Amino acid sequence: MYPPFTPDPRGENRSAGRWTTNGFREAESDTTVTTESPRAKGIVAVMGLGYVGLPTSLGLVDAGYQVIGIDIDPSRLTAIRSGRVDLPESDHPRLATALAKQRLILSSDPVAVQSTEAVLVCVPTPLDAHRLPSLTALERACDDVVRNAVPGQLIVLTSTSYVGTTSDLLVVPLLARGLTPGRDIHVAFAPERIDPGNQIFPQEAVPRVVGGVTSACAERACALLGPIVGGLHVASAPVVAELSKLLENTFRAVNIALANELADISATLGLDPMEVINAAATKPYGFMPFYPGAGAGGHCIPVDPHYLLWQLRPHSLTTPVIGQAMEALAARPGRMVDRAVQLLSDAGKGLRGARVLMTGVAYKPGVADLRCSPALDMIQLLAERGAEVAYHDPLVDQVRLAEGHPVRSDPAPLPEDYDLVVVYGLQPGFDYAWLDRCRLLLDCTYRLGIGAEIPATGELRDERDDDFGQVDDVALSAR
Ligand SMILES: NC(=O)c1ccc[n+]([C@@H]2O[C@H](COP(=O)([O-])OP(=O)(O)OC[C@H]3O[C@@H](n4cnc5c(N)ncnc54)[C@H](O)[C@@H]3O)[C@@H](O)[C@H]2O)c1
């Protein structure tokens, strides 16, 4: 494999790297980048203890650091203290031990940053109601970090954001405080790639891109992150790392939108889209399978491409492929609801007053995370159009609609109680044999297969690409 061109726009003597057989560039011992930190086993602050920050903190504790976990949400700190957090089962003893031995100390006070040798910023970067970047949390966290920064410290931004964030929110304010990155303090951007619930690629097995403001900054960031990730790729600057992260998730969004379109094409032509995709996936090069669903959920795929689209608005550059993919993904839950209406209509029923069960509401199998779940959009639309909606998801205790109205949970559904069952997703390890008795079923996963047996374990027939709530619409397997 040829290494791609690595730009060095400022002509600085930046870190080189070598390419592994996996195609990743890793730090070379004869460059400034190493994975051994001379300051290892010190104290590190992690700002934001969510899906990214908490497992990152545990990884750093395992690597020998003492971690001060800082979160502005007291309820989050309480939940972490009591262990009531959405972590893989194996991480709960790690958390309990780290807290008991004070290797992980919880705080809501950013002043604690002053006593650390390094700070990782892992706060959310969501969208607002107009699908525009909401930078409030990131701006506040970076402001807190800059105000409490001390000379000699390393600051690593890991939150996904627009290109130039590291400069705007860290470098420029630090300079204004008299701290020059690369000389007085080190600053880098190292985007997080964690996929919660993914047992095959845990955080520590996934390589990390690091873009330092200078080579020394990259070196410090690599030294900190090296022990907790599966490899390092040094980019020539933070902006490269920032855009690479947006590219990764835009790539997924566009391909999921394409898979959804393929599902519609297959339905029109009377074919099973999963069979078509799996046939194409036998090509060993130049094709990567993506699977259709009811949209894309979580706080990455439906969100991150909008940071790019937003940033490009002032420029005279149109990006129709990305723009249309995001519109199609946003419209997908509505298309599913239209399919539900069609199914009911074909069965001689109207949606108003129909009893509908949404099976699976977490944005993807194996997690309890409801963020940006297309299932919630579907429930909202179904309810607005007069359906009586309940949900069944063994991992999700409660669901509320936008106005705060609770949705009824049905932990042990009887198929005969519902006019229509909509399968958004199936949680692994639970019994779904009851789906076989449904009068009318809309399979948004496309994976149950038209007329296929529904597996009692909830295992779907292809798990290779389960990153984001992929549900199909067209497997209109009305039974
Ligand atoms: N969740 C994922 O799967 C994933 C994967 C890759 C990248 N990312 C990115 O990582 C970043 C963090 O995502 P997340 O899923 O962990 O978010 P999250 O919402 O789960 O957690 C963020 C935490 O930060 C806290 N917080 C907010 N503002 C703060 C502040 N000013 N100071 C201290 N704490 C603050 C919140 O209370 C919350 O507990 C985002 O940019 C996201 O896009 C997330």
C-alpha cells in the first residue's frame, strides 16, 4: 500500500511515521513521537464524563494515571458514583475499583485542572433545533481549561467539531493568556472513535489520529494516548485531524443513505436488499457493505456532517452529495411511518386509534442510548397522527416525547394486543419469538427477512455493520 500524501502546509518539520500492514501510520522511534511518556503515571483531568470521557478515564487509570473526572452535571457524577451508568458489563468492576482506590476522583470544579499534567476535553458537540452546531458545551469547557491552564501542561481536544476548533477555542485564547502552544504548553486534537457496545473493536483496539499544533505537541499527546489506544497516526496539524473525523462519519452517513436508497430500489424491483448487499459484499476490494434502516441515530452520524455543512455555508462551495444524504436520513423515519400507514391501510385499518408497538427504541442494538434515535421520531410522528403507541425495549426504562409526555412501556408484549408491530431494532440476547405471532409487522431492520424465522435470541442475520440504528423500511413483511 502506498502511503497517501501527507500535507505539511506550513513546511514545519513535523512528525513522520511509518505505515503498518493495516495501513495505519504509527509513530517511529527516530522521530519526535514516542509512546512512552516521561511524565507517565501522573495526574490527568478528563472534562466531560459521558460515553467518551468515562471509558477514557478508566483506560487512563489502567495505564497508571490518576484521573480527575470533571463534569458539570451533578446527576452524572451521582450516577457514576453509584455505578448506574451505561458501560459494558466488564467495565463496572473497573469503575468500582477506580473509585474505591481513588484512582478516579470525581469533581464538578474545573479549577481541578490546575493540578494536572494533562487535560482531555470530551464534552458533547450536538446540534440545536435547527440542525446547526451547538457549541455551548465545548466553548464553556475550553474556556474553563484555558483559564485554569498551567505552563507545561498538555491539552487534548477529543470532541468532534468543525475544522479550526482547536485553534479558535484553545490556541488563540491560550496565546491571549500569554501561553504559546509548543513552547509553554502543548495542544493537540485527537478525535475519539469509540463505538459504545462494540465488543469487536473496543476503544483500546482502535488506532487514533493525533494532530499536534507542533511536533512536540503531537509527541506529548501520543505519549498520553498511546497506552490506551490501538495505534497512532500523526497528522500534520489539528485541522487535518478535525477534517478526518468529519470525513469518517460523513462517509458512514452517505453510505447509510445509499443503503436506504438501495432498499427502496430493491422493494420496487421485488428483491430482498439484504441479499443484494451481501452478494455485493463478497467483492474483496472496492466495496464495503452498509445496511438499510429507519435512519441513523446516536450523537455522531446524524450530527457530525452538519458541522461540515455549516462550516461551508459562507464559502461558495456546494456539497450536494452530503447535503442530500443528510436530508434523506432525516426524512427516513417519516418514510417508515408512511409505510406503517400503508400497511394498516392495506389491512383495512386507519392509523388514528390504531394500537402500535415500537420494538426497540435505543438508536442501535446493544445499547440503552436514545440520543437522536430515529425510533423516537417515528413514535412522535405516529402519536401525532393519532396512533396509540407503546414501546418494547428491554434496555430502556422510559421514553418521553418532545413535549415530555411519557410513552407506555410494554415489557412483555402480547402480539394480539397490537394492530401493528414496528421493529426498529432488536436487542441481542432477548427472546423475540413472539414477533412470529404478530398480525401485522413492519420490519425496519430489513434483517428479519421476508417470511424468515424470527430468531429467539434476537440475533439479527447479519451483524457486520451495526454501528447505527439501521432499520429497513421496505421489508414490509406484513404477515
Ligand atoms: N458517544 C460516542 O459514541 C462518540 C464516539 C466518537 C466521538 N464522540 C464525540 O465525543 C464527544 C463527547 O461525546 P459523548 O457521547 O461522550 O457525550 P455525552 O453527552 O455522553 O457526555 C458528555 C459529558 O460532558 C459533560 N459536560 C458538558 N459540558 C461540560 C463542561 N463544560 N465541563 C465538563 N463537563 C461537561 C456532560 O454533563 C456529559 O456528562 C462529542 O463531541 C461526540 O461527538 C462520541
